[in-house]
Amino acid sequence: MQWVKAYQQGDQGVREPLAQAILSRARRTIMFTAGTLSDRDDLTQNAVIRIFNALPDYRGDAGIFAWIDRIAINIVRDHLRRFRLMPRLFSSPDEERALALCAPEHSPLEALEQTELAERLAHHFHTLKPDWRIPLVLTLAHGYTAAEIASLLNQKPETIKKRIQRARAALLTRLRSDAYCMSTLGELGR
């Protein structure tokens, strides 16, 4: 919040750390709700630009992270509406496998297993309707309550609670039908 106020008062010295904080938050929100890798990068870039352009008008009525999340979510929703996409998390399994295999903290076998699990989870996750997926992401990735999500999405809290419940149930049903996910995740689906 100090960086935001300093930036609004013309202090360009806070521009870089503020940009990194905004980028980090927007990327996390968009990562779980948008489409392919290239879509996520483009949408994150658009979100950061839109946030910086709107920053002088930020009044502090909502928390800064809620404000950033709202802008990021609106960009994703516009993107999904405009192109009527059913997004995928990965642009290609080979690309993600190659990235995972390069990670020094994992053996090649561990990286391959994690990539396989991530691909399967992403597939199941992205079969959810965007109206279900976005609230689920906000609650799982950012820890928002149903009331906070309702405020971000201009919906009733009861509607958001139902969407989260339906999304969890649908995701769990899909995971239970995937033997690989169930054997890897163990107790999650029981």
C-alpha cells in the first residue's frame, strides 16, 4: 500500500518493486483461470498494463490485492467470452515435460511423474465451466471467502457458495474416475 501511495504521488523509485508485486499477484490469478501458456503470458501482461494505467485512480475502497484480482479476472472473463475458449493449462505436454525435466531439484523420473499428474489435474480442472472454475481458483489459490469472491465478481454470496460446491464435486468426480490421479493423490478422493 505504501508503494501504491508513493507511486500515486509521483515517486518513480517504487515503480519496479510495485510492478513486480502486481505482476506476481496477477500472474497467480491468471495462471489458474486462463488458457494456454501463451494466453496466460499475454493476459498477465495486459493485466499489468491495465492495473498501472488505473493505479492513479485507485482510491483504496477495496484492498489492493482484491482490486488487482478483480482486474485480472475481468481480463480473463473478457478473453473467454471473446474467443469462447475452453482453456487448457498447458500449450503442449512435451513443452511442460521439458521444463519440468530441467528443474534441478527433481530427478528426471520425479519430474516426469509430477508433469503427468499436473497434466491430468489441469485437464480435469479445465473441464469445469469458467463460472465454476474462477470462484474455485479464488478460494483455493488465494484463500478468499465466498463473500469476498461474490464482491469481486458482483454476484450473491449464495451463488458463489453453490458454484464452489458444484465445482469441487465435479472435480472430485472427475478425479475419482482417473486411476492415475487417485493412485498418485491417495487419500484426497476418499
